[in-house]
Amino acid sequence: MTDCLFCRIVKGEIPSRKIYEDDDIYAFHDIHPLAPVHFMIIPREHVATLYDAGMAQHRALGKMLAMAGELARREGANDGFRTIINTGRVGNQEVYHVHMHIIGGPDPLGPMILRKK
């Protein structure tokens, strides 16, 4: 997909602060971090949402989860982190290329979603 922001980052057309890459996945710092540690891991292959993912993507999706802890520790999240994959409009997905946010730091992150009273 030629107009996908993350596909262009993977191709090197748009600069990023790369953390890790291999044949299946690419990890880079978020440009608007929400915590001292905030980066994303994406599959190199364009898959718009988790709705669109299937068994053909199991290697990349599994590797994203498997590498999360190691990469989080390397970046300084030594006492836990949060993983977030937003999917679709209701999930507030902003870039339609599957991506997993890794967010952490020295302080607790607070509640994941505030409960409505």
C-alpha cells in the first residue's frame, strides 16, 4: 500500500527512530510519546487492522508479542509495561496498519480505561 504511513516508514521513505527490525517486524519510537518508554511494533507486511489479520500473519503477530518484553527492557521499562493494539473506529485506531504500542517507564501508568459512573 503506497500511501500507508507505516509502510513508508518500513521502506525508509519516512525517517523513524528504529529500535529493532527483522524480516517480519519493525519497531520504532512513537513521535508523540505518552510515557518515558513509548514505541510501536508493526508487521512489515501491510495489514490494516486485526480484523484483517489471519493465520497468514501469525508469524509476525506472534513475534510482535514475543519481542515486546525484550524490547521494553532495552528501552528502560524494567518494572512492567502496557501493550495496546487499537482496532477500527471504536478502538480509536489512527493509522490503519496493525501496530502495537509498548508504553512504560519508572512510574505506574494508571488505569487502562476509566470506568464510567
